[in-house]
Amino acid sequence: MIRIMIVDDEPLIRQWLIMCLKNMGIQDHMIDQAANGEEAIAFLDEYVYDLIFTDITMPKLDGISLIKTIRQRDSNVTLIIITCHDNFEFARSAIKYNVYEYLMKNELDQKDIEKIVIRFLKPILEQKENKIIRNNFMNHLLCDKNINRVNSEELKKNFIPLSDSPCFAIALDCHEPNICDSFMDNEFIYNPFSFYDENHLTILISNLKDEKEYSDILNDMTNKILRPWNNKKHIGASKLYDSSLTLPIMIREAADKWEFSFFSYNSNVSFNKHNVKYSSNIDFKNIIQEEKNKALLIFSTMGIKACKRQSLNLCNLFVEHKVFDSNLLKRTITEIIEKIDNIIPERTKSLNYDMGRIINTSYFSELTDYLNEFFDSIPDSYNSQSIIKEAQEYILLHYNEPITLKYLAHRAFLSEEYFSRLFKKETGKTFTDYLMGIRMDRAHMLLSNSDFNINEIAEMVGFPNPSYFSSQFKKYYKISPKDIRK
């Protein structure tokens, strides 16, 4: 999908351009409009654009200043000036900042806009299609650990720009679509490209002209990448490979080094000096599944502090077993938090807040700090009493429905056997007796204080069969429903 922005302080011009674009089949959600340069920059903070139309003379921030700001951020976006000013200085600035077209408003008609946009769209759409093919291919290489080499025809077919010469890969834990722009002025780097993997990593791959300079270049690139994030992110870098045909091994190594740096405590960068082995086998996943279930059982039976200890111990298993898989760890912690959030009736923070915190953690220590914060925010008093109290409240609201012990145990994330014992311990009654007592009490009240017939009352308190209701009522009160009304 392409994205277009129109920047002009004249509403009629903006609406006319939008009409022209829509007549070409470009939909509303693909077009943004701004009345001045400041509004346009706010959009640029949120979106990446393919095409921007801008006026020059506007309040707050003029078009030339806007174009300068855009070019500092993105060298690829296509810029078109639409103006009333046939001014040499403006035209010279347009050339300086690589403006695609300089158009006079008083000479424009819809056909002109259509010709320009079609000329612009063709290579953009081809480029986007090629990028999709390349990204799919790269993600396939990253995920399939049975592929260790590719051939030059595969690289060409999938629009990989590398030459068969020394190259390397860097992995960064954020979406940076324009990361290659930062290194265009580096004389040692050529043919750089990047892709975004399914685990939220941006992976940059490039050829290198001078192998002897690799260590220094890597340090310089790392500093440049991490500076905008105030060193709160981290990267993983592969060693330098002699050939681009080893691309699958290279990108997996960078991703694995990134995983290792997530779990390391004192470094933003994991270079090739670490002998990292990434492994997340089925046996370990089963262990983690068991430990997760144990944490939830402990929460229900032993309280907050014990569950906190178990959850932190679960995290430490990744380090102890040297399983550097941050996505498995984050997914597991997410499942624990989601289920606890379902059990607890009220919390000061939303579940969306918790999910955001987990996803955006850049270090193992940051994730464990969050876990401590999460559990510390839950009152110590929340224990088995609270679970049974919630079950009692549910029964009071839904006694006329077919409630089962199995369903209530499932809601509390407990086994039926354990929930049954807990229920009797807290209420002094079995679940069946407790539910029957609630239903009989409501039935007695309705029989004594309403005009509903017995069949209707039976259904209202959860007995579809009136005969069964009458026999249970008589058994409970030693008197039949009919006799209550005499």
C-alpha cells in the first residue's frame, strides 16, 4: 500500500488534489492532509510516505524548511512542489533537495496530476512488490535452519542486491525501514539492504570493501544505530563472511547474537567474539509449559509472593539452560499475566499496558524488573479466599443457568478436584449443596412473594424440569411448593 500526504494552507487546493487522486482509484485511507509544515511533521512522526505534495509559502513552517526536514529523515520519499511562485531561489532549493516536480498551481489540471502520479507510481509499485518478494525470501532463510547456502540465481531472483564478496549482518530490535539511509555516506559499505522479521527484528545486510576495517566499522555503525535510542536498544552482529552465498547462516547468526545480548546484563552489543548457540527445543518448551502452569496454580493456592518467585525462577531457566529465545520468554510471561489479569477483578493498570511493557522490553533484566513491579502492584490479600469469593459472586448472578463445577474451576485456572476442595474449605459446603441452597432460597422467596406459577419459578431458578424442581424443593424444605402457597 502506498501513502500520500498533501501539505497546503489552502483547503480548496487540498480538496482538489484529493479529488484527483481518488478519481485515479487511490483511497481515502491512503491520503493524509496538512495545513502547514508543522502539521506535516506530526504525520511524519507516525507514518512513512511514498509521495508528498507541498506548497512553499505556508504559516508556521514553510515548504522549503519542510522539504529540508523530510530529506534529513528520508531520502526515498518523492517530493512534488505545487506553488504560485515562479521564483529562481525556490527552484534552486528544489533541485538541492531532489524534488521530483516543481509545478505552478495556475497551470495545473487533473490530467497533469494523473500523468505525474502514474509516472511516479509505476516504479514505486514495482519496488514495493520486489521488496515483498525479498522480505518473504529472507524470512524463509531466517526460519529454515536446514538452509545454509544460496546460489547467485536465487539472490538475483529475489532482488538481493549483494555481490559475491565479503559481507555481514546486524540485527536490531525495532522496525527501522530506512536504516540503510544512515550509512549511504560510508565509503566502506556498499549494497546495503534490510528486512523486518516476524519477531520484530530489523536485520541489515551489506557488503564490505575492506575486511581489515570490519571491527572499527562495526563499532561506528553500532554507535550510530544506538544513539537515537539512548543506548536502550541492543544489536547482534555476525562475523564477516567471505561470500554472500552464506547469507542464511549470516542472518541467523546476527539474530542469535541479538538474542544473546537480550539476556546479557552489561552490554548493548553482541559481536562475533561470543560463541553463541541458539536453541529452543521441544523438551525445553515442555519444561516451560509445566513451569508456567505451576506458576498459575501457585498463584491460586499460595498467593502473590509465591507466584512471583515461581515466575522469576521460570525466567532464570532460560539463562540456566542457555536457551536464548526472547520471544518464547515474552510469550510465556504474557500468558501468565493475561490469566492473572482475568482472575483479578480490578487493577490500576490495563492489560494493554502490561502487553506493551512486555513486548518493548529490550533486556532480560528489564523484563524481570517489570515482573517484580507487576506482582508488587497486586495486594497480598488476594489469595484463595478471593478466588472462592469471586466464584460465589458468579453463582449469585448466574444461578438460573446450567453452572458446573468444571466451568468454575476452569474460570479460576484450577483443576476440578482442587477447586472442589478449596470451595468446601472456604464455604463449608460442597459446590452442589451451595448452588442448591441458592436456588432453593430464591425459589422460596418467589413462591412467597410473587404470582408466578410453579413451572415458571422452576425455570427462573435453573430447573428446566418442574417435577424435578418440586422433588428437590420438598427434599430441601420438607414441604412441597404447592403447600408453601396454601
